Amino acid sequence: MAKPLQTYIFCLDDHRTFSEDVKKRFTDSSRYIVNVSHNRDDLLKSLRQVQDHRFCKVAIIGLNDTKENFEIADHLVGEIKKMDISTGILILVPPDKLEEARKTIRVNIDSHIPRNANSILRIHNTVKKLISQHSLHIYRKKKTISMYALISFILLSVILALLAWLKLPMYF
């Protein structure tokens, strides 16, 4: 049986509004490791500590209403993508500022989630989607390596058969 994939969930929650709900939603410690940071530097430090690409990593960034907070988040997302491009990023914004956040943050974001009663469920569904994408990426890598090994074995067998036919034609 396959070992369950571990997922690191990094939350940037400076006002402590959604991080407790995320911890309650992802309670299985064998599958999820939830790390809550309250400032930008702690988040980047936590992300640098987990450099293994076998694990799925998701960063959830909670934003406030201010426009300057969106610009700081744009810079933060750029730094996260420079460290590890495979890290999934979710932005949690107030519903009335959703379009402004989409225009301000220019880096590729996996999901913009409005902060409302359904936001934790949306976070959960998006994290599950990112885990599935990560698993498919690992499966494709393994499949490609297996195909290369199979093709090289077939080519080696054909070359050895041709050499044997040329050197020892009486056995064919």
C-alpha cells in the first residue's frame, strides 16, 4: 500500500482570523503539517526549512483591505516562487477587494479565495486539488523513467541479438 503523501501547509495570518480554522480542518498529522506564521519573515524562514520536493507545499496568505498590503503580498509571492516554483499559493482576501487583489498581484496564484463563511471549505478543496496535481506530477516522472528504462532494455536486447546473429549464425 502506498504511503500517504505529506503536505506542508504554511499560513500567513497576521490578525489570527483563519489559521485556527485551518488547523481544525487539517487535523490528521500523518498527512498534513500546518505551520502558522504571523509575519512575512517567519513564513519565508519556514518555507526555506522544507526544501524536499517529494512533499506537497501550500502557502495560504491572508490579506487585509489596504492596497499597500496587496503590493507587499505581490513581492512575497514572488519570493516564494523564486524559492520553490512548485509551492501552491492561495490568497485569502475580503470579498469586496477580490478584483483589486487579482489586478495588483501579478504573479501566478493558484486560487484567490474570498473571506467568508465558505472560505475554509474552499481552502480545503483547493489544497486537495494541489495535492492531486503534485501526485500526478510525481507519477508522470516515474512513468517517464520507466519508459526510458524499458526502451533502453529493448534496444540493448536488439543490439545483442544482432551481434549474436552476425557472430554465431549457426544458432539462428
